[in-house]
Amino acid sequence: MSNPIQAQPPTQAAPTPAEQWQELVHKIDRHTQGKMGQMMGGVSPIHSMLVYLDWLSHLAISPGKQLDVVKGTLEDAQEAAGNLMQPGRQGSICCSDPRFASAAWQHWPYNLYAQTFQVMERAWDRATRDVPGVSHKHEDVATFAARQWMDIFSPSNVPWMNPDVVKATQDERGMNLFRGALNWLDDLHRIVHKLPPAGVDAFKPGENVAITPGKVVFRNHLIELIQYSPSTDKVHAEPILIVPAWIMKYYILDLSPHDSLVKFLVDKGHTVFMISWKNPTTADRDMSMETYRADGVMAAVDTISKVIPDRKIHSVGYCLGGTMLEIAAATMGRDGDERLASISLFAAQGDFTEAGELLLFINHSQVNLLEAMMAEQGVLQGSQMAGAFKLLHTSDLIWSRALKDYMLGQREKPNDLMAWNADTTRMPARMHSEYLHRLFLHNDLATGRYEVNGAPIWFTDIRIPCFAVGTVSDHVAPWKSVYKLHLLPLDITFVLTSGGHNAGIVSEPGHPNRHFQLRHRTPEERYISPERWQAEVPHQEGSWWPAWENWLVGHSSGLIAPPRMGLPDQKKKLPDAPGEYVHEQ
């Protein structure tokens, strides 16, 4: 009997000289652009130059706009002169900037410094807005860039022009500047040696943050799924799955016990599961958006369905985790998977046409530079993302900190939220490239072009009750962008809360100066604009957490005995909360 013929794998044709040449060209360009991106902190100089030329060229051929800028600036200067002649006079150029809020800024010559700066700041703002022929996006970039440059030259950042620094220097005989120099040297040392900011090492997951008791009940190459231990005799029948963003560590929702959302829910009788994402390395460069859906969200849903069978799940998504949860929920709705009882979205966007000032950093030139960097590194470093976020709040995150640390010599004691913010993560190259292209640049998710398993998904397939939270001061996911959920035929309860992208969500009961607006809308009700919504809905004092917890209870089916901890056939021993992935650096 003859031997059977063994099937041979098809041989791949050797690349032609032309293909080899093109591959070499591509590698040279990628390497060059990647190094440039690292030098420029991930900001494309080419796009910035094109925006500048576009704005300047159109301004040069707009004499009417030039006259308007001159006229407005002269009027501002006249008002500033009047303020200087009449101390205490209130006007649009007076005490409007928090950098000049202290009483010392109202005295000569500091009031001259402050108001001259404000006149120039308003002149640049006026010059970069409403220039005929400049696109809205280029106008926004030009205005943003002008604001960054003006922030550098603010008199509040110049020691001898800042009365608070002058007084401190006189009172302390210069010791404030000596301490500030030591702080600067310490920060420089930490940057060079890639050490965390001063003071944040006092907060360690599992020791004084992320300490709600629980157990890792599932682990794969991407996530650890934490199930938290019950603290009540009875629990609500439907468990809660929280999907945090993988841009940062999960424990923003389980900080110290007094401001832990997880502990708040557990103590109210809810069974809570939390995804803890792996901090990717260069070896994970090929993980995709689909990897995060299938091996992240859906792996967690499958595990919970085994731990607590025959119970629907309250799903919760925060920031990018909320976007991925929307993708997962729409896919489940399309495929007839009815395991979700509700969906709660915290500062999460599905439509990226109005994604705020973050869009200033997302354009084809910028994305090309980031992709070149990631091709070199395999990931986008957390520090490279943090730089872009700091630029959105230079006054708060850069200059005010420099004033306190280096000029006044005052080290601000970090809190748990600040420590979490410094605990950065990386982003896999493929996933981040898909995220930028498919969501930010092309907005595929909101236009029905986003495909999962070869077929498009659409938000109208989400037929479960929705609770959505937007925050007033959010520069990452502006609340009006989150509000666009009202365009869908959803049963939606929408909350607009005080605070920003992080502080507005970590808004525990008892936190001072917190307030929110809340309104429920049925699928049959007509759409109203976000401006009208904000004007009509009454304010409520305090935290929105209790209102959301009551909403969860209203969509649950009663109390039962606490479920088992973990899978019934669990063989592999897994660690207690907070797990191991949270410690990866």
C-alpha cells in the first residue's frame, strides 16, 4: 500500500525587488516619524504649522477682521485703564481669572500686570476666532494654541510679578524659593529615573486603596474579573458588572473606603464584579478593539453567567469602558443575547463628532505620528497620553502646580484620586490605532459602519433601560456629547453632575459642594436640546450615587441569599482582590 500523500502548506512567494524596496521605504519613514513623535511628545508639528499658516493667511486678507480685533482691544484697554483709575470697580476685565483672584492682585503694580495680560489674552482670543475662510476645527486649534502660549507668559507664573510669591519671599527671606528649587530637583530626578510623583507612593493598591474585600474569579491574557464579598445578609438578585476604562487602572471606582463606589454598592446589598485590565506590553501590540470586547467584556459576562446562572446583569461602563460596553450591548442586542438587565454609562461617548478639546489632538497627521511611535514601541506609553490630558488643563495641572511647588515651595499633599491619576497604563498599538481611526476620525460607531464578526452593529439594538451620567466640566467626554444618547429610542435616565471627568464620577455622599440634575425620559417622549434640558431640570444637592442606586433597585427583582464566590468548578487558585494585574507597571 502506498503512503498517503501529505498535504503541504502553500509556499509563500518571495517578495519582489519592488516590494522589498517599498517595505524599506515604509520602515525608514516609520522610524523617522516615530523618533520625531517621541521628541515632540506625540504632537504633530506639521499639523500645527498648517493650522498656523491657514489662520495667518486668512487673517492677512481680512482687513475688516483686523479692524475688529484692534477696535475690541482698544475698548478692553480703555476698560482696563478705568479699572486701574478706580480700584474696586467691577468689569469684564477684573477678577474674572482665578489666577488673579487674591486681593493682592488689586493693588499697584500687580493690577497693571494682570489687566494688561488679560487685555492681550482677549486680543489673541478675538484674533483667532471667526476669521473668514478658516475651518471651525482649525479655528479651535489656533485658539487653543494661543491660549497655551499666553498661559506661559501669565504674570502669575513670573516670581517678581506675582504678589503672593513676592510676599512669601519677603516673609520667609527666600526660603520658599529654596524649597521650590529642592522640589524642582526632586521632580527632575523622578522624571529622569521614571519614578512616580512625590507623595503618591503612599497609596498602594491592596493596602490603602482598592481594599474592598473580594476575590479574582476569572483570569485570561487581558483581564482579571474581581467578585466582591457581600457585606449584607441579603443581596439584590441581579449582579452588577463594572467595565472601567483601560486607559488607567480600574481602582478609580474603588479608592479609599470613604469614596469607593464599589464599597458603596456592596454595602447597599449589591453583588459587584469589576474588570481589572492587564497593563499591556510590547508583546501585546496586536490586541485589537475586538480583543477587548470578546476577551474583556464578553468573557466577564460569560463568567458571571456561570457564577450566578439565570440572572440578568446590570452593566456599568466608565469612559472608554463605557464605549466598549455600548459596542458589546449593541452586539448582544443584534444577536438576541438578553443577559443584560440594564446599562449605566458614566462619561462615556458613542458619537465622537463633539468629543471636546481632545479632538484637537486627533487628526490624520497626528494619528500617523502616533502610529509611527507605536510601531517603534509596540504600545502608547501612559506618560505620552498624560501629556495630552495635561495640555487640556494647563492652568490647573501645570502652571498652578509650578506656582505652588517651585515658587511658593509648598508641596501639595496627594490624595487617593491624584495617586490613581499618576498610576498610568499603556495602550496596545493595534487597539489604539483602531480606536483613533474607527471612532474619532471616522465615527463608525455612530454612523452604523462599525462591524463586529463581519456585520454592522447599531445602537437601536440596545433595548434595555439606560442610566447615563455627564459631568459639567468634562473636557474628555463633554456632557453634551454624552447627552446624544437622547437621540436613540432609549428608556433613559440622564444625570448632569458637577465636577469633571474624574471628580464628577467619584462623587460620594457627603462630598462638599456637589449637586446634580436628573430627569427620566421614556422612548416615546420627544427630544429636547441639551441647553433646554439644563435650563429646565431642577438642581439637587449632594451626590448622584444614591439616586443611581435607587434606580438599580427599581430595575431589580428582589432580595436573595448572597451567591457563591467564584465558579463552581474553579480549579486554578486565583488571588484575592485587587488581584495581580493592578500591580503591573
